[in-house]
Amino acid sequence: MEAQKIFVDYLKQNDLKNTPERMVILQEVMKLDKHFEAEVLFEHIKSINIKVSRASIYRTLDLLVQCDLVNRINFDNTCFYYETTMNKSSHDHFICTECGKIIEFYYSEIEKIHKNITDKFELDISEYSHQIYGKCKDCKQKKSLK
Amino acid sequence: MEAQKIFVDYLKQNDLKNTPERMVILQEVMKLDKHFEAEVLFEHIKSINIKVSRASIYRTLDLLVQCDLVNRINFDNTCFYYETTMNKSSHDHFICTECGKIIEFYYSEIEKIHKNITDKFELDISEYSHQIYGKCKDCKQKKSLK
DNA sequence: TTCGTTGCAAAGCTTTTGCACGAAT
DNA sequence: ATTCGTGCAAAAGCTTTGCAACGAA
């Protein structure tokens, strides 16, 4: 189902009002990259000459999280990141602490682990975060030459 | 090796000073429960009538993270949590997004994945972060009752 | 004596909130 | 006419930082 319809229905069902601000925010959220910050969304909307306050950004993001159109995730304690739930694919990241290089990888075992833990503890998993930090091949070699 | 020796050595090797505040903080960190907040450590030390400022708590925790005696973890964006690394096998966390409950778990497959990726990309892994977010059994049931 | 360290308070940042005005139904 | 939403600015809450006094080496 289309995101906008889901959101409008959600608003209606909860006696919330359909406002221009809310519609703009949903529309622009859908255009952003996978993991975006509230501030990025705010700046983005400002950049297309639409005026929406930061408060409305945060409040509307909360609503979008409520109706499962958006996930709010917690990456590094600097701020929350948001991502749309539509078309989401899973992969993890290796981040080189020397040069910042990122390697994406995917192992089906991760999903098996999640399935296993879901069953064992009767959980309902919505999101996960899996990062590996260290030195990439190049930086490892540079380091050992010293 | 004993934590205190590791810390003292670390300080010496980095031309940092061995101060009473740092020693107290290390000592009391070791007494705390698994996942504690900086504020809890601060209050704990105050409660035993030792005077250490919040700033020193934060600065010393950073040092302890630097020398791998403590991990700094990020569960819910409210604050950082810390845990000692001594005598602790690696484990990951499930965090309930409704009630904040934390479940620790360990799967050897994670290590296999890391070994595999290390070999494949010739990496040097120093740390990783793996959190799963969702609803725990109780909160899942509460939600479905509505 | 020399620097690193401490405590304090202020600043920094992201997110939330109180309030008066404005808009949707 | 209600009632909810918005913008603004202030508040919140955790963490970091600037600075002067202090203390370890």
C-alpha cells in the first residue's frame, strides 16, 4: 500500500488532522537516503523553500514511527537516525578506524541467529545494528611497516 | 592480569598521571553491575563519601575505554552505558524498545562470521557492536491485547 | 618546576515541551 | 466552535570543554 494512504488512514483513525506540514514531511522523508537525521530532513525541507519547524519535524517523525512507516534507530548516541521501512534490505558494515573505509557484508547466519533468538525469547525484532571496527588490509600493512 | 595493573601501566606508558581519583574510579567501576551509567557511578562514589567530580568520572571512563578495561555501549540514545570487560566472554544485546529490558546472548556463529570476514578481507578487527531492537515477550503481548 | 589533572560552571547538542496563535473538521 | 497542530523559544538531559587552581613526577 502506498505510504501516503497508510499515513492518512492512520491520522483519520486516531482523530489526528491532515495538515500540509505532515504531508510534506512524509513526502520528503521518502526521498531521503536510508539513514537520515532529523536535522537533515529539516534542512532538506528548508532547502526546497517550504517552512516547517523543527518541532513539527520531530513530532511528525514520531507519528510515522507509530504507524510503522519509519524506523527510529540508534547508531552512535549522537542523534537518532530514521529510515523508511519500505524496500528495506539488510547488510552489515565493517568500518576501518584508520581510513574510514566501509565494507558491506552479508551473512545469512546473522538472520539465523536472529531467528533463533526470536524463538528462544519470544521476541519481536524490529531492527538491529551490527558494526565491526578495525583496520582494513591497507591500513594494517601500513601500520606493520612502522 | 589485574585491572589495576593494566590501568597503571597504561597511564605510565602514555605519560598520564596516577591520581587518587583515577584509582577510586577504577576500583568502584569494578564493583558495579553489568551495565551502568556514568551518573550511577558518580552517585555511587558520592555515596561512599569520596569526592570526585562528574567531569573526572567521564574523563576517566574514557581512559578505561581506551585501555580496554571498559566498554562504552549505546543502547537507547538516552545516555551511554558502560561495562567492564574483565572475565567476560563476548556477548551481544537485545534491547526492548518498549520497556528498555536488556537480554544478553552469545552465539559462536558471530565469531565465525568475524573470523571469516577477517580472512576474506584481511582485516584486523578491534571491536564490534551488535544490538538487536524490538519488543520483548511481555511488551509484545501487551501490544497485541490492545 | 613542569605539565597533566581536577572541579566547577558553562557550553554543546539533540530532542522535548509549554504556550499562544492559527488552522482543520 | 472545537480541538488539534504549529512555531517559537525555552527547557531537558547527557556529555564535553574552558579555565584557574592544584598536585604528581
